[in-house]
Amino acid sequence: MRKIGMFLIILGIASLSFYISYRYINEKQNIESIEEYLEETKITDFEQPTIEDESVKVEEPKKEEKQVVLDYKAILEIPSINLKRGLVESTKDFKSINYAICIDNSSNYPNTNGNFILYAHSGNAYYSYFKNLGYVNINDDIYVYYQGIKYFYRIYKIYEIDKTGTMDIIRPNDEKIITLLTCKNGTEKQIVVLGKQYATSFY
């Protein structure tokens, strides 16, 4: 019995060490990819754009091929919950949600009118990037870094919906908004956070 006990202790320590190492590597990759994305998409020698400046057009940057886990299309930052992570396009088999925050396929990107829709897991797994989404408040800021421009959003609505797999999405024709979506732990509900874009700047 004593040998079995020692074996289980060693196995537990080994498992914990692996989990910590994996999270460290994952976070390091995220930070490196964010820095790379921001550097690659940085814009120079232009006048500062504003929310009213609809003429600003940014060409898609050419990027070297990399593993899909690091193929960020934009960066999301929510200072109030200490979140800054890359965003990836959703895949048909939904595996993308297991390594990043996903951009819904029906989204309008921040540089066009409409709704920029993002979703991620909640819970305690290493990929639960929206685990603290329930702690944001009205008037908190959300930042999106996309193709050389930083987009500023302010949260104006937070609510819950039934977890049915479908939801009514706001489709504004004359505004730019962001929708963040995740499950509410221990319930059959989903948390929905809406923000309205109010400013832009180069980064």
C-alpha cells in the first residue's frame, strides 16, 4: 500500500508539472504572437483616424505561414479583466475554440459597420479565455487591434440568454458594435456582452 501511495503522489506531481508547463508554453506563444501581429500590421506616416473617418482603408498584411494556433486575425484586450489574446477565425469543426477566442463567421470586422462577434469557453480549462467575462461592467472598455488600427469599444449592455445554440444578433447598418459570448458556468444560460465603438487610433 505504501508503494502504491508513493506512486500516486509521484504521478500527481508529474501531471501537475505537465499542466503548468503546458500553460506556460501556451501563454508564451500567445504573447509572442500578439507582439508579432502588432508589429506586422503597424501603420506609419498616416494621419490619426477617427471614428468618423470612413475613408481609412487598410490592405491585408502579408504574413508568413504558421501553425493555425498562432494565426491571429486580430487582438482582443479587456483591461478590466486583464485579458489580452489573439483572435482566430472559426472553423467548421469548432476545434478553433479549444485554442483561442473565435471570430464568428458571420461577423463584420471592426473597420465596417455591423457586429464583430466573438466567442470562447468559460470554465477552468486552460483555453477558457472568457472565464472572467461575467465580471465586466457597463462602461468598461474593450480594445480590438486589427490591421494597424486600435478600435475602442465601450460596454453598454450585458444580459443572459438560454443556451440553445442560436441567438438573435444585432445587425446595425450605421454603427459598429462588438458582441462577446460565452456559457455561464453551472447553468443552461449564456452571457452576452455588447459594446459600441467610439474611437480609433493607430498602434
